[in-house]
Amino acid sequence: MSQKLWINGVEFDESYWPDRARRYGDGLFESVAIFEGEMPFIHAHIRRMIQDASYLDIKWPEELTVETIFERAADAGIKNGVLNIWLWRTGEGKYLPFNIGSDWGIGITELDHKPLEGTERGLQVGFYHENQKPPGRLSNIKTCNSLLYIQAARQAAKLGFDDVLIKGTDGTVLESSNSNIFIYLEGQLITPPLALGAINGIMRFVILKLAADENVHVVERPIHLDDLQEASELWLTNAVQGIRWVRDCDDYMFGNLEALRFQARMNKEFLGANKLL
């Protein structure tokens, strides 16, 4: 079967035909923080990626190992940055793929600051109302289809917010355009359960572990707007920026005492300690 391809009006050989990741979002990605030459959460990232590839029936390449990733990072010589890993299905087919093979890639971007250290400045966030995120296993996965997050981030920028909160189809607050969320309410940390559609975030996993070590009670349950009104703190958490505290969201105001305490605990436990999770 012959194929013809034009990109921006220029004809290309069919070898340039877009892969399934670009055509259908049929792939996965990870964003891994490099802190002072170390990647403290690399094993957690790879475990998650292997689990998600298995669920999507995308073959895991034997050559994509933690050792390979460390070698590429060493080749780059970047002390503080973000290492991206992409994995996508190969082969022909449309929505129905004809095989479960895969290709993969690694890219590294240098940062002019250290990742994972959170922020001293409280964030100003709003709400994203145009689309909601449904529950289900696919909603937990970092796939190559990020249109919901792109639209949410665009709205945040348009309205002058640092970020916006995304709701689930049940109307509860689920996450932000790039982070899991936690609230601190009456001595408890509360975060939405994965069953509602929250992303299965690496920093979420880290915070749950730290909370268990600190004997802080964690409740995984829906977060309602009334909960935001009563909460003393609201956090946005991800595996590149760490724990960021929110100063205000609409008419809700928040503090940062527990957020700073948890950030300091994480810094001591993982950053610069040559400890891997």
C-alpha cells in the first residue's frame, strides 16, 4: 500500500510518516527530576511506566533500563534539569494497532534552578470549568494525549493564574493542570483517590510515604468545594517542582506551615542524600 505525505505543504518520503504517538497519542511519557546530578525517584518512574505499558499492551523494550537512563544523563553532563522518557507503540493500523512493538526516546533539558525544592511564594490558582476529567484507569496514566492539561494551562495563563484546578465528572476537585492536589484539614492530609481519575503521580506517592513515616493521617477521598473553604492548606505536587503551596484560590485563602515542613522533610530524606525511591 503506497502512501503520500505532505508536511506544511512540502512533500516528504513516506519514511517520515508520523508515528502512532503523534497520530493517536498512543504512548507514554515520564518527567524525571535531575537534582545535583542525581535522580532520586527514577526507580519509581520506571516502575510506573512499566505498569502502564503493560496495561496498554505496549511492549517494554529490554534495552530501556535504569542503567541506560543514567548513562544518557551522564553523557549530557547536566547537573540540574528534567529528563524526559517517551515510549510509544510502533506498527501499522489505525485505532486498532497491528502489533505491540515499541520505540522509545530520552531527552534532557537543563534548568537554571534546582528542581524539587517547591516554592517560597504562594501560588494563585483558579478553576478550570470547560472540561472535566472522567474516572477510569486511563485517567491515572501519563499518556501522550495531554489536551485536557494543555487547555487548562492555557486558561490559567489567560486569566493570570499560576495554575487552575480541574474537576472530575462528579464535580469534586481532582488535580491541577500539572499536579496532584492535597489539602490539610483538621490535622489530616486529604487527596483524591485514584479511582476518581487523579493522575498516579510520583510526588503523590512520595508524600503518602512521608506521611506514613511521620504518622500523619492521610485520607483518600473526594475533595468538595466546602472542603477548600475549611482547609488550612492547599498543595500542588509533582515530580519536578516538588510541593508548592497555594496562597489563594478564588475566595479561599491558605497557609503553608505543613507544606514547608513536608518539603523540608523530603529535602532531607531524598535530595542530596543519594537515596533512591
